[in-house]
Amino acid sequence: MYYFGSLSTLGIQAFLTLKEATNITNLQPWVAMYNRLIDKAYNQNDLLSKNRLEISHNKLSKFTKYFDTDYQQKIEDLFNEERAINYRILSTKDFML
């Protein structure tokens, strides 16, 4: 089962809470869509927003472990820069695999 939401402190906390509070052992981030989200946001720099809430390195690692090292680094850089990416920047076309 896949989870997809904003790449922000609240989005990651929602994933971790859902995973820990349920018995859905196979819940994981929808990596392909997060990769598209990251690529689109970085290609159009104005799509990045301010991330006002901090997240612990431990919680961030629990989320990023599903990604390859390149995207792990992009996500960590995003949070180090106090930035976020709203899932709403993707259009229906972006979901066509």
C-alpha cells in the first residue's frame, strides 16, 4: 500500500503516524510519485515553499530509507533549507505512469 502527500514535516509525520498507528505493515511512500514531485519542484524553483516546522533526523530517516541515495540527499537538502513541496503541484498528467 502506498502513501503520497506533501513533502513537508506534516506530510512525513502523517505517513509515520499512519504506519505506526495501524497494522498496515506494507505501507510505504509512493516513491515514483515523490520522485516526480521533487523533479518538478526543482525544475520550476518557484514551486518550493517554506517549511516552518522542524523534523528530527530520526523521523526523516524513517521516511527517506525507501528512496535511492540521490533522492534521499535531495529530501535532506530540502529540509536543511527549511523548504517543502506541496503535492498539489502535480497535475493529473503527472500521475500517468
